[in-house]
Amino acid sequence: MSTLIDIRDLTVRIDLPEGPVFPVRNVSLSLEEGETVGLVGESGCGKTLTCLSVIGLLGRRASIESGSVVFQGVEIDPDDPDDKRRRSRGMGIIFQNPMTCLNPVRTLGWQVAEAYQIRTGESRRVAQRRATELLDLVGIPEPKRRAADYPHQVSGGQQQRAMIAMAIAGGPALLIADEPTTALDVTIQAQILDLLARLQREIGMGILFVTHDLGLVAEVADRMAVMYAGRVVELAPADALFAQPRHPYTRGLLTSLPFLDDDIDRLTPIEGTVPPLHAMPPGCAFAPRCSQASPICSTPPDLRASGDGLIACHHGLKTDTVAA
């Protein structure tokens, strides 16, 4: 396999009235062709902003301060119109909530056809025919009839399937799935995960799967990247990370999960709170919440090799295990 996308030392800046903040800091992450990488962490840790930086959808106040994104071997220039077109054709994204992302005054078929036209440059007639085929591909029953429906006329699960059809229109090499099952019940979640796995096999795309649900990502990811306060703090094969978490934050996330064979009265939370963006500690952002913290933690740890993966910690956990 060859590297599909390589994010190198990515830092994102947001200009606020009280001054700039950096919600994504020195993030490095790569994804191979046909691979699924899970990007996990608490809400507000920078997962979505990392993805929006990659696909070029940052808002007016946000910008890439430093770092680079290399897609299919070519570094992306955010200001180059040709690179913007290359990203629009080679990348697709599934947003968190289809009810707020789909256009309420356009039919499902119109929206899927538009995505296909933008990526391929085909005529409207061809795009409309392909839209029906894509709705059928993602498992929407009676796709020709549903293509004429508006978002409010279908269920949440079918709205999400329509979003997936838009994301894969034109056969992107990279699919970014940003919390694609958050608004769905458990049964529909399982159907969407099965659908993404099938589409990945058929199309051969790489998937960056963003979630805060560790149990969910364990089912789909080949590798996992854990983010905290805007940085990747651990990266490892999914099985290895669940069996032997090496960063104290990863360990805290896993020990806070309930397991069916555990007989406990209360869950074990991570003490403390995530520091605000305007008041980050000078060293490791997790140090104020970490039982392993020592004076050396006032120096920012680099992401370095540890076991089967990478870890950004001066005190990597090497022996304790947590059962998946």
C-alpha cells in the first residue's frame, strides 16, 4: 500500500476578539490506501478542525498557521484553485448531523447529482441518473422515488445514507467520516458501519473515521490516533492500543468505559477538565490531570516511537493492560 494522505505538523489558528488560539497543534498523521484510521478524543479536542483543514473547509476566522497536507504524493496549496479542485474530486466528507447539513429545499437526488457533477464535470442528465444509482448503492429502497423526496420526507437513517451517497459520488480516494452515526439509534449505527465497510471494499477508498466512541471505532479502525487538547498523544494499531494503552489519557479513556463482565457501582472518570484554548499549560496539556506528572512535563513531549506505535508522553505506560 502507498500513503494516501500525510499530515505533517499541522497547526490551525482561530482569530478571536480576545486574541488568537490554536485548537490544533502540531498534528502529524498519515493514512494508507484502503486503510481505516480512527481519530478519537473528547469533544473539543480538535478532531473536526483537523478534518476541515485537510478537506479545505475552514471558516473565515480559521486558517492553517503552519504544517502541510500531502495528498496522493502532492503537497496541497490552500490558495491554489487547482489544488482545491483536486481535493473536491479526491476527498469526500460525511458530516455529523444530516438533518442540518442537507439542503431542506432541494431533493435528495438533486443534492447527490450536484456532488457528482462537481467531482466529475458530467452533464446534469448523467449526474441525475448516477444519483439514483448511488442512492441504490447506499441501500435506500426505491431509489428512483426517493430521489424526488426532500430531506424531511425520509428517516434519519435514510438522510445519513443520502449524505454518504453525496460523499462517495465520483469515487473519492479519501472519505472523512465525522461522527457519522452520532444522531442514529444503535440498529441504524450498525447498518451504517456495515455500509461503509462494504463501500470501502468496493471502491477501495481510505477512511478517516472521527468519533468520541471508543467502542464504535474498535469495530472499524485498523489504527487509532488519540487526540487531546489539539494534539495527537498516541497512535497505534487498534488492537495494540486497546490491549496496552501507553498514554495516561488513553488509559483514562479506556478505564472509564463500562464492560459487560465488570460488576461495578460507578464508572471511573478522568479527574479534572480539559484546559481552555486561551490558557494551555506550557508543557504537556494533560499534566494537570495526570497522576504520572512530574517536573519534566513542563516541557512539551514529542510524538515518539513506543512499542507498536507512537506516544507523546515523558512517562509512557509500558506494562499495564486494559482488556478490550
